[in-house]
Amino acid sequence: MVEPHAEHDVPKSPPDDPSPGVDSIIAELERHVDALESGELPLEEALARFEAGVRLARQGTGMLDALEQRVEMLLADGQQTEPFATEEDGAFDPDEP
């Protein structure tokens, strides 16, 4: 019997890895921001959530930096890497394969 393919066939972190992924960090950070923006938190809780948000932002930035380095290493073949083209810089053509 053939097992159905996992969505995008992306390898997951080992189950014993206790560190959260980038997506879960972003989701938790958004929860803190929503609570802070509500304006209904007592000052001490607002400060605690702000501190947690700063920690999460730093952790997420570090993880994204590490992921970017991995991508650059994978793409490196003795040549300089170039940043991805974006719509803003005019070099991006969504119809180009």
C-alpha cells in the first residue's frame, strides 16, 4: 500500500527537538502583540508580554539568519550568491519560469 505524501514532503525536525519552529514563534509573537494592542492588560502583564515578545523576536531573527545561511550554502557552487529578485526592484517577472 502506498502512503499518501506529506504536504510538500518537507522533512520535519526530530520529535525530540524541543526548540520551536519559526512558524510557532511568529504565532506566539502575534498573540503577544494582539494582547498588547488590546490596551486591556495591567501594566505588569503588558511589560511581561513585551519582554517575551522581544525574546521571541530575537530568537526568530536568529533562526531566520541561520536558515538564510543554510540556503546560501546550498546554492553556493564557487560563485557569489545574489539576492532574490523582487517586484519592487523591477527584476521580478512572475510569468518567467
